[in-house]
Amino acid sequence: MTLTMIFGGLIAGMTSEGGGAVAYPVLTLAIKAEPDVARDVALMVQACGMSTASFAILFQHIQVEWHSVVLCFMGGAVGALTGFHTLDVWLSKSQKKMGFVTIWFSFAFALFLLNRYNDRKTYYKIHDFKTWKAIVLLVTGLIGGFFTSFAGGGLDICSFSMLTLLFRVTEKVATPTSVLLMASNSCLCFYWRVMVMRTMAQEALEYIAVTAPVVTLMAPIGATLGSHFHRLVLASFIYVLDTIALISAFIIIPMNTGLVLGSLAIIVVGFGIFTLLTKLGERTIRSYEADGRLDKEMEDRVTNWKENGDISISTSSAGHDNSGYVSTGSSFWSVTSV
């Protein structure tokens, strides 16, 4: 597990998936640990690793979406603490294992959808923040918290998916946002398991003793490296990791008809939801552009973006067309994430 979490710590810092995305499938599928043990190890691994990665993010003044951090954390806290006493009790061991890999595989599909559009416009915050967007973030956190209660993670990928697909926030903001979010949620959940429920298994504590020091060191390194990698490289890590986990689960876990159908249903529903979010995100941004609500912020931020190398910019004095340009007075800018 120590060697495994060298890689897991890097993944935790570099991507929107926490170290639990590596620890949980290795523990449940390869080492045959109980799902509850794997969940608790994943929470502590993330509480340590993603907290140190969060320090690196804040120390380097890497931009995050604070609306998501605050509201998704609130929803996630309610979802996780409620789920510990409900979903975690109701679900069987096999259902927890398959639930984890199918949820993460659906997220890989969401990331694939996101990266199909290399020339899409992305932004550094949620535009025109309103009450309905706050409610969306709270519900997103609640659902992610339910996933965290039995799988040790999920809040981070729910937040990341909503920010990037629906609100069109760039991955360079959504990823550190998800790291801060999962770090705080994991700390709360670990405290609840140890100090309130008092059900932490000795086996989990032994795994934590050999993994926590490693992820504490590797996660900040991953956060720093991740800020220099192209987003498609980071996405490739997630594609491979989640696909291997799904295939391994179908091979290793004893299957019955109900479990197979339930797993396939989660994947199909996940695909449908993420596709819908993508379409809604496109429609929302088009409406903002038609109303001219993005123009002022584009003008204020375009110089900073260009200096940071986060986008490529081209200008023209012609009028507005339908090729993805945003009007900014006498010129219009083509904004492409890189």
C-alpha cells in the first residue's frame, strides 16, 4: 500500500480525483479488504494528502471557485454524515464496490465529453451567480456526500463535473477547487467516524499508518506538477485508472443479475446526466454571450490570461459571427483553453 499510494498521492494532487480513487479499488479488489475499511482508509488518505495539496494551492495563490468550495462543502457534509447512518448500512459489500467503480467510470465519460471540444470557451468563475446556481451547488454537494459515505469519495468529482460541464469553469480552476473541497470534507468525515461513531477498524488504522506519510509528501508535489501538465495528459490518467478499476471489478467481484443490471444502470444514467449537463452548459453560455454579459469580464481578464498562457487569443475588427467569438467593443476575442 505504501508503494501504491506514491502514485495515489500524485493523482490526488494532480487531478480532481482524490487518493481514494487509487486506495479504494486496490484495497477492495486486490487486497480483499472490507469496503468499510477501504472507505475509512480513503478518507484518511485524502484528509492528509489533499490537505497538504490544499496548502500548496493556497500558498501559490492558485485560483479556486469559492462558491463551490463553500456550498458544496455544506451539502457534502449533510450528505456524508447522513449516508454513514443510512446508505452505508443498507448497501451490501458487493454493491459498495460496484457503486464505487461505476460512479468513477461515469465521471471518466464526463471528462471525455468535456475534452471532445478542444476549442470550447472556459471561464475562471461561475458567471452571473444567482439563487438557482447556489441550490445546484448545494444539491451537487449533497449527492457527492452520499457517495462519499460508502465509497470514501465522490464529492470532488461531482463538484468538478458541475463546474466544468454546466458552468463552463476551466479545469485549471475546477481541479484545485475539488482538491480543497475534498480535503475539508474528508477531514470532517474522518473526525465523525473516529470521534462520533467510534467504529474505525484497527485494520484501517494500520493501513493509514503506512500510507498517510506518503500521500502527505506526494500530494503537494502532484498539485505543483498538475499546474504544468496539459489538461489532456491529466485526463488520460483518469481514463486509464477508472477503466482498469471497472474491468477488474467485473472480473473479481462475484456477480449476480441484480448487481450487473444495477451497475449498468448507474453507468447509463451517469452518461445521460453528464450529457445533459454538457448541453445545458452550452445553452447557458450562448445565452450569456447573446446578452453581452460576458464582455466586461473578458476585457478585464484577457491580459492576465494571455500572460499566464492559459488561453490563446486572436483578434479581429470584423463583426460577430457564430464561430465561438465574444464581442468586446470594436474587436472580438477567440478564447481557447490550452
